Amino acid sequence: MGNGESTQPRAATEEEDLAHKETAKTVLAVAGAMLLGWGLSKIVTGSDEKRDRKKMKAPGKNSVIYRDDFERDPTGYFRSLRK
């Protein structure tokens, strides 16, 4: 600092501020578009996942249940059926 330089940080110019604001707007717009695309893809693919689950006639009832739920805990199913 012996050569006349200041220890204070340099203030940003108006052009730099404008450039930073434009960059921030662009980044937010791209992030928003990506988030919107991701959300729409989850809506579209999420419905397919539920449709792909196999169903079966519920033992002891006249209804239909998901097979994977039954196979996960058949003892619990029959226990709750008999209550």
C-alpha cells in the first residue's frame, strides 16, 4: 500500500451491476424452466408407475388389492382381516 493503492474495495460500476442483474435473471429463468420440466415429467411418469402395479383379488373379500402390498406382509393382512 506504499504505492498509493487504497485498502478499500473498489465499488462496482453501474455497467457491472447491470451485467450481474442480467446474469442473475438468466440463471433464475433457466433454473425455473428446468424445475418446471422436472415437475411435468414427474406428473407424466408418476401416473405410469401407479398403473404398472399388479393387482389381485383380496383374499376373504370381494375387492381388489395391490399384490406387492399383500406380499410385503400377508400375515398382517390376515390379522387385520380377522379383527
